[in-house]
Amino acid sequence: MLRRKARRVQEGDDPLDAAQERRVRAVLALGGVPQADLPDGVQQVRLRLLERAAKGYEAPRDVSAWAAVVASNLAMDWHRAKKRQERLGERLASLRQHEHPSGEDTSVLSLAVAQGLDELPDQQRQVLVLRFFADLPVRSIAQELGVPEGTVKSRLHTAVRALRARLHEDEVV
């Protein structure tokens, strides 16, 4: 089995089909990864899938769901790195005040949702993106993350409530 998988890689087969790649891109983008970094994120998902095959592991039951969860984890990693970088920048420029663009000429709702997603804790943002943007069922999210379904539901409830409060607070909805 391992040899057959290794041969497929050598023949140039792409482990992600076009629909799976679009889904991975969407999960990364909705997870806050900038457009410029999306191709690298997609490649990271491909690489992890190929590494699984090279190690002789069975292919995931649902490659699309597996890829969406990996993409979500990559987005969380990106946010953690971004937060570390921001904290360092704040320390170095503690006297400088940051100005935030108004975003009036873009979709106010889209910006508010994106900002609201950015402010959610990593685990809440992850389940929200996987459920509503990657369209994964709660059961699949729970299985892929290795947590009980109740935990996923609780995180979803808390995330939706926080996002709704944020949108009302900003008078977007």
C-alpha cells in the first residue's frame, strides 16, 4: 500500500481536487489568513496529506473534512504568530497610537464579521469557521478535533453569541 501511494506522488497526482482546494482556501481566508499567504497554506495542507501517505497512514475517511480542519489549524497558527508579532511591535512602539481605517467604502458587514472573527478566541473561531463556512457537521468537527460533540456545540454557541453581540455593539445589524 505504501509503495502505491509513493508511486502516485511521483506521478504527480494532486492529493486535493479543485473543490477541496477551494474549500481549504476559504477556510484559511475566513480564518484570517491574508490573500498573499493562501497559496502557502494550501501547499501546507497538501504537504501534510502527502506526509501521511509517505508514513504509510491510511488516507483520511473524508479528505475534504480533514483538509478543512488542517486549514483551520493553520489559520490558528497564523493568528498566534501574528499576535506574538503584534505584541512585540506594541512593546517597541508603545508611544505610537494606531489608527484604524474606517472601511466605509467596503462592505461594512463583511468588515465587522471579519473583525469579530479576529477577536474570538482561537478555539471558538475554529469551530465557527468549520461549521458555518466549511459547512462541516458538528459530528465531523468533533471527530476531527478529537473533542466531544457537546464541546463543539458549546464553543459554537459562545462564538455565535459573542459575534452577534459584537455586530450589535458596532451597530452593523
